[in-house]
Amino acid sequence: MATKTSSKADAWVLYDRIVSDAAPDGVHSNPWIKGSDEQLRFEPDYATLERLLGVPLHLKAQTQSGVPALALDVWLSYELRRAGFRPDQVWPRPTHPRVIPAAIGPLISSLPVKLREQVQAHVTKKASITGVTSSSAVILGKNYLKQVDVVISDWQTGPELLISTKRMDSSYGKNAPNRVEESYGDAKNLRLRHPLAALGFVFGVRSDILQKELKTAEWLFDLLAKLGQEDDAYHATCLILMDYDDDVAVPSSQSEPEDGILDLGSDPASDDDGDEPVPSIPETKIDDVLTRLPRVSILRDRTPDVLCPGRFLTAMVVRVLGATPINMHEEVRERRKRVATPALPEEGATI
């Protein structure tokens, strides 16, 4: 039987290496800094985001593959781990399977050695296992199931954080109204069932919208800001302006992947319950590929303050902490505390 490959499998090995390089041995930098106003703010790792955004350009991945938007999902989950959330808490996880209930890990670890190895191998080999693992998360809203791109959830707590992402690299006037209309509906659907969850929306847009369709850009940015300020929509919204050269752009010939009507336990990002596709990029070639990624820059100076990624991530983390008791997410709280509270001088030190 031929080995199944896919552009998403290639993307994942590159995404995983980039994230691994950014957090050697799983140690993440502390994203919190104290501003001139003495307030804590989240300082995103833009360098890692820019590397991740170069992957779909290198692979010439079409929108329909899901690979371009996946770069945003991987980056957001990485940033939440920088904030102090555990790797098994945030979906997509940094390893396959990307979505798996946190309780499954301790269960597998408790098994006898031989059985543990067999179960772990099975879970890792399969693309998804209905009702157990998945490559993307599906959450029940008030009226319908919705694929959500970045999630913190557990059976004991329910959803604590839900972030949806969209990406638009061309045809702005045609696509922007549809994306905004979808987002309004999705926000209300999720918020009415999960009012305590931190609900966010991230929109990645190629920067040439500012030259090609300025009026559309102004309209879009205004609506994105309002989408994060209404009582029944998102708690915060974010704009990521991506700048890259025309000679590396991927011609747009397909629409975004459609979820269709979802069922509980379904995996809209997986074709079947078969084996996980094998990447075509050899392990020994990954570093070489990464050195040749197209250059992508984030135009922070052209991003409205109300939509900047740092503000968005601050809002998401603070809302999760505000909706949970102090003995939960202790590492997240500790990372903020280290920056908020100056270290006391050592005994005998001159002040």
C-alpha cells in the first residue's frame, strides 16, 4: 500500500521545528514586560510568527489545503504556552495528535509498559480516532457545532479559551464581507453557550490591501475593531498584517476549506480514520528547507492599536485568569507575577 503524503504533513514538520527552535528543550521565554505606564503587557514573538508564515509560501500551499491559516493557529498556541499554559492544555498541541483530551495522557502513562507502548504507537500512527483524537477541535455553540482553531478546554472546566482565525491574501473586496459576516455569526453562536470562555478572533491579511484596496482595508479594520467591542461578540480581536514579495505569492485559485455540517466527534480537517500522512521532507533536510523560507514581515506600525497582537494576547490570558480560581493556571499567574513584582535584593546587598 502506498504511503500517504500531504502538504499539511510537510507543513507540520516545518512548523514543529520552528516552534521547537523557539523553545529549546520545551523551555519558553516569558512574554510579559512592564510598560512605561507600569502596566503588564504581552510582547509577542514576531520573529517566530514571521518564520511560520514563510512555510505555506515555500510549499506553494493553496488556501483550500488549510496550511496558510494553520500558521496562525500554530503561532497562537505557541504564544499561549509562552504565557505558561501547559502543552497538553492548548490545542493544537506541539506534537501529533494535535487535539486530545488532557486526561488521556495520564491514562496512557499508567498502563503497563508493553501495553503503554502499543497504545501510544496506535494513537500516534492514526490521523484521528473518532471521539478520542483529532487534528482540529469542534465545539458546540448555542445552535450548531463549530470548528475552532485554538482552544483551551477540559471536561472538568469546559471551554476556557476559544480563538478563531481567518486569513486573506487576495480578492479583498470580494472576500472581506463574507469573512466578517461569518465571524459575527460564529461569535454569537459560541458566546451564548460559553459566556465565561475567553473568545477571540484573529485575522491575517496581506499588506498589499493597503495599496490595492485602501477603502476595503479601512472598512475591514473598523469592523474588526467593533467585533471585539460588542457585548455579544468577541472579547478581543486581532489583525496581523503580513508583508511579502509578489514573486513568492501563491496564486489564489481556491476558496477556504468548508466545514460542512459537523457531527460530534467528527474531524473536519481529516479525510478519514486512516494513518497519519507521512511528510515528504526528510528529517535531515528540514533545517536546510528552513534556511530557504521566503521572507515575511509583520507591519506592526500599520496595525491599529486596538487590533495589535500584544493587546489581543493580553486580553485573552487575563480573561482566562479572571474566570478561574487562583489555584488554577498557577504557572501562567507566576509568569506575570515575576515581572509585576520586582525581585527583592539579596541579603547584604547595597541598595
